[in-house]
Amino acid sequence: MAQMGRPRTFDRNQAIEQAMLLFWEYGYDSTSLSLLKSNIAGGIKAPSFYAAFGSKEALFREVIEHYIATHGQVTQSLCDENLAPREAIERTLRQSAKMQTESSHPKGCLLVLSTATCSPENIHIQQYLTQHRLKTRERFTQCVQRAVDAGELAVDTDVCAYATSLYCFLLGLSVQARDGVSGTVLNHAVTEIMRGWDARTNMKSKDSK
């Protein structure tokens, strides 16, 4: 009878957290199998790695789901219809700026930075993250549409264009954070962006008089 393989002796959830930090810091392409094996679970052998995770890509997909369920929750205000659209967007931007500049993990957003440069054979990984990011863009669009429907923004607001501008600002936070711009500065930038929202509502009020 064949002997059973050696049972796993490491904390799988902790290993996923450790892998997340590596992918976040170095990106998908530059995070090699050897780097993963030597830095997660105190160092593991190839057979244990493949038995636990299957492949680098499979591990990365688990990492992304873990990231979304933890750090990625900063955008969940966009889904809360109990919040006014303006508040939902401002919370998302401020929480994102805070999270992306914290010292407990690499700066920026994993969903934005991990495939910023991607080899041709890994384009499908880039597309995988694109689909996740599109969900956030759609939530911005829904928030802006709610504001128009509620009369908070003018009925002739270009919902797609305005939501895209807010989404582009969110993506830009990631690059600025990675470049070392402080959370304080990014928070002030959010204030300026929200003044743009307020200017739109003030303009609507004047037009209605």
C-alpha cells in the first residue's frame, strides 16, 4: 500500500496572507515560485506548495479573493443604498486613501498594481483583474445615477463620464500612494474632488431658480 503524503503543517490562511504581501509588493510576473516558496509558511518545498495551492496562478486567484474580502472592503460604501450617493463616494475615496498609505502592507492597491506590467503569456491574469476593477467602476456609475435620480445632480449630467472621472481618481490614488505621497495629501485631494461634486449641486440649485 502506498504511504500517505506528509500532512500539511502550516497555517494555510497565514500563507495566503504572506503570498498577498509578496504579490502586492512585486506584482504577479515578478513574484516567482522560488520567492513564494521561500517566504510563505516559513519556507516550503515544491511538493507541499503544489499540494496546498495547485499553482502560482491558483494561489494568486485565492490571494485576490482574500484581498477583496479584507482590504478591498474600503469600496463597499458604494453598494450601501442607505447612504446618500455623495457620502458613499466620499467614504470610498477617503477609506481607500487611508488603506493604500498604511504602513502594515505595501502601498497602493493590489488590484491595480499587481499586473501593471504583464508578460504576454499572463494577459489572462490582467483580464481577470480588469473584470474585478470593472465592478468598482460600475458601482461608481450606479452611485452617480442614484444622485441624478434623486435630484442631487442635474438631469443632464453625463453619468458615465462623471463616474469614470471619479473612478480614474480612485485608480490614481494607487500610483500616488506607491510613489510615496502621504495619506494626508491624498485626503486633501479627496476634499478637492468632493468640492467638484458640491459645485455641480450648487450649479443645479442656481439653474433651478
